[in-house]
Amino acid sequence: MPDPSNETEAQPSEPSAAVDAEMMQTAEEVAKDEEPSGPKRIAVIFAHPDDAEFTCAGTVARWVAEGHEVHYVQLTNGDKGSDDPVVTPEQLTATREAEQRAACAVLGVQQCHFLGHSDAMLVPDLALRCEIVRVIRQIRPDVVVCPDPTVRWVDQQYINHPDHRAAGEATLDAVYPAARDRMTFPELLAEGLEPHKVREVYLSGAKEPDVAIDISEYVDTKLAALRAHASQLGDWDPAPMVREWAQSTASHFDDVGEYAEAYKYFKLD
Ligand SMILES: [Zn+2]
């Protein structure tokens, strides 16, 4: 892998599928300035094993196919994700880590970083922010993907998991300004971790998405990665629901194919 300390030579390209016309304009304008070009390093930061597969794995598969380098950062170990009375949290942690590694192998994710917090206990405090800043300064991503922390519920049938909100809030707070600012978390400087500026952020599961990424060629890869989470799926076939979600998402945007994943997008100054 590229030398993570060599930030100035990281060569991000323009967003691969920021199909929104205004976003494309923004990308072109920035490209005229000093924006580097080339493969990007991307960090996908999420709460539980399988979260990324449900929300953004089609995008990940596309980015990997386009030559970008994707890292996963899994904040909790998923040790509450079973109703089986004979399974221990330790056994479940091991199972779910293996499943996440298998999903990453399907997608071509370079590395998965496991921060090991207990499932359902994630709190977006300064300690979590510091941990995420540490891993951002280690990976030195051009792009971060994380959950939209503003989603409290959806319609009348879904209360968003508090870990998802916590993951999004702590990650955004880590991206800006903590990872960028030299004086924040001096203990990280002492570890040799220099400040790092993330250039783009994609919020998954966003309440108000403004870009869509066409995953029509990658929906089967997304499903294959999702099926790696066998302990969570049981006999359930996720394909009809995942395809319906991706078709519905695509229907809200122009210039995408049959299947899409959508995000709230930021191009940071
Ligand atoms: Zn989750």
C-alpha cells in the first residue's frame, strides 16, 4: 500500500459518481485549482459489522474497481447481534469479525480496522473522537464515508440505532476540525501522527441525500458481500429488499442507471 505518511503525493481523482450537476461543477472548479488527481484513499467508518454492506457496499465495490484504496473502520464488535441463548459475546465477536473480513474480501477492501467497542454502547464523546482521529491520521484518507448522524427515525417503522448516530457524529467531529488541527489531541502528535485534512465526506443513509452513485454493475457484488454476514441473515434472502432500495434511490436522481446508493456529500475547503 502507499506510504500513509506521504500525504502530499496522495492523488485523489474527482468524485467517481457525483452525478448531481452542481456537484460536478464543484469538482471541476476545484480540479482547476490545486486538487491532486489519481487514486484516492477512502475510509468507510461505521458502527456494526454489516452496516457498510447494507448502506454503501455497491459504492465501495465500484470505487475499488476504479482503482481507489478503501479501508473499513468498524467501531463496535457487534457482540449484541444475536438472540441465541447459547452464544457468548466473545463467540459472537469472533464470528462477526470473520464475517466482516469475508465481506471485505468480496469487495476488495484493503484493510478493516476493528476498534472493538461493545455493541449498543457507542457514545460520541471526546474519547471516541480521539480514537477516530487516530485512525484517520493513520489511514490518511482523501474521502471519509460515515452514517448521517441527524437521522433519528425514518417514517413510522424505524428508529435509527443509537450506535449509527454516534458513529456519524463522532466521525464528523473527528474529520472537522480535530484530525486537521495540530493542537487538538497532542497525545496523537506524540505518537507520531501528524494532522490530516479529509477532502470529501459522504454521509450514508442520509436524510437529505444530494449525490447518487450508480451501482448497477455492482449490486451483485454488494449482495455477495452482504451474504458474508451469515449470522445476521439466517435464511433471509436480502436480494429483493436491497434491489428495491437501490431502485428507489436511483429513481430520485437523473443520470444514474437502475441501481444507486445516495449520500449527503461535502467537498471541504
Ligand atoms: Zn448497525
